[in-house]
Amino acid sequence: MAWLHPAVGIAATILVVWMALSGLDGRRQTRQGLAARRRHRRYTPVAASLAVLAAILGTASVVWLREDMEPARTWHFRTGWLCAAFAGAAWLSSRGIHRSPTARALHPWLGIGLLAAAVASALLGIEHLP
Ligand code: HEM
Ligand code: HEM
């Protein structure tokens, strides 16, 4: 069962990378840009939800399954919850993207924060594999 979290974490990271690319691609005013925007709208909520789920599962896994680990002692813990926080902030800012210039300016940076935290978590997670 301790493998469940790493599996969800890898899926979340892959989806976040793909979604970050679609978000940046979506800025182009072309037919491909439009398709990328549609992809971004449809799948980013899945990516953000998986990132939050990964943080919850990882913490639960350390508390209940990993007798060799103490909770909240690792850099992976910090980057993991940072990732969940960026996912929430990116989602919140996306809701105002068509109304507020501030949300529009902020959103891609929150997205880049999510991307960086997810990639860092995936790399730091390797050290803790069971
Ligand atoms: C993974 C990192 C992410 C990056 C780099 C990113 C980047 C972007 C960029 C550059 C745009 C276009 C902004 C503009 O029109 O000027 C955008 C739009 C948008 N993003 Fe993200 N984003 C990310 C994550 C997310 C997440 C987690 C959500 C929601 C859960 C989300 C939802 C949206 C929505 C709804 C739009 C508006 C699309 C439209 O124009 O119809 N994004 N994003
Ligand atoms: C979005 C991606 C990820 C997030 C948000 C995340 C988050 C977390 C958190 C918060 C913990 C608890 C750490 C502690 O209490 O010290 C944890 C544990 C752990 N993480 Fe991740 N993680 C992610 C991806 C990964 C990946 C890709 C791997 C594997 C390469 C991984 C491997 C682990 C392992 C082995 C543990 C210990 C618990 C267990 O064995 O299931 N994580 N993670």
C-alpha cells in the first residue's frame, strides 16, 4: 500500500507538466492555441486535484504505513504541501481569469510555482521510496 502514494505522485507530476505546457501554449492566438486552452481548462482541475490527493496520501502513508519514517520531517513533506497550496491558489486564480487582470497576471506564476513544486517533490520523493 505504501506504493499507492508514489504512483499517484508520479501521475500528478506528469499531468501537471503536461498542463503547464498547455497553459503556456494556450497563449497563442492560433487554432492550436485554442485547442491547448480547451485542454488546459478540461484537465487542469484533474492535475490540481491529484496533486492535493498526493499530499494527503503521502502524509497518511507516513503516519499509518511507514514505521521507519516520522511525519513532517522531510524536505519532500515541505515541497509536497507547497505543491498542494500552489494547486489550490492556481485553481482559485483561474476562476477570476476572465474578470480580473490581476488574476490573469498572477495565474501563470502560480502555475509555474505548482510545476516547480511538483517536479521538486517527484525528485525528492525518490529518496523515501519503500
Ligand atoms: C500547471 C501549471 C499552470 C500553468 C503554467 C498555467 C498557465 C496558464 C496560462 C499561461 C493561461 C493563459 C492566461 C491568459 O489567457 O493570459 C492559463 C489559463 C487558464 N488556466 Fe492555467 N495554468 C496552470 C495551472 C492551472 C490550474 C491548476 C487550473 C485550474 C484548476 C488552471 C485553470 C486555467 C483556466 C480555467 C484558464 C483560462 C483558460 C481560458 O482562457 O479559457 N490552470 N493558465
Ligand atoms: C505532486 C507530487 C507529490 C506530492 C504532493 C507528495 C507529497 C508527499 C507528502 C506530503 C508526504 C509526507 C512526507 C512526510 O511526512 O515526511 C509524502 C511521502 C512520500 N512520498 Fe511523496 N509526493 C509527491 C510525489 C512523490 C513521488 C513522485 C514519489 C516517488 C518517486 C514520492 C514518494 C514518497 C514516499 C516514498 C513517501 C513516504 C510514504 C510512502 O512510502 O508512501 N512522492 N509525499
